[in-house]
Amino acid sequence: MQDALRIGLSGLRAAEEAVAIRARNIANLNTKGYRPVEPVQRAVEGGVQTTVREVPLSPETEAALAEVPAAGEGLAEDLVQMKLAEVAYRASVKVISTAGRMMDAALDALG
């Protein structure tokens, strides 16, 4: 059951990190020269690991970033990914909640 709690907590953190990364992209949408990044998440023993990488951009977008504020390319993607992170967060909360109920049931059976 501790594994379930650890995995659930890891999922919460991963979703939180994903939202923070996407929010930073949105906040810097019109910042000259800002390069958007994206979270890269992978399963590891006991949970999820999050790293960050720059979003690959077309040569036209690269040139535009150097001259004028970003025009909003990627905003829709960031908003969709934030919504997916919200769903992942809720799922992780359910994992933790279920693990807690399982622990309660095991203690009741013992006692």
C-alpha cells in the first residue's frame, strides 16, 4: 500500500510540474526571445520523473522569436496539456484515496 501512496504522490507532483511549465509558457507568450519548453514525463520505479526540454520550432518561428514577441503559437497546446495535467492530478488523488481506504480496511480486519 505504501507503493500506491508513493505512486499517487509522484503523480500529483508530476501533474503539478506539468501545469507550472505550461503556465510559464503562457505567461511568457509575448516575451521577446522566450523559448517555450515542455515537460517530458517517464515512468520510473515508484512513480513518475519529469524533465524539461525546449519545444522544437520551425525556422520561421525561430526568426519571429528573435525579432518580435511570440504571436501565440502553442497557446492552444499549452491549454490542452494543462487540462490533461488536471485530469492526471485528479487520478492521482483517487489513487491516494483508494490506498487510504485499503489501509483502513486492512486495519479493521486486524482489529
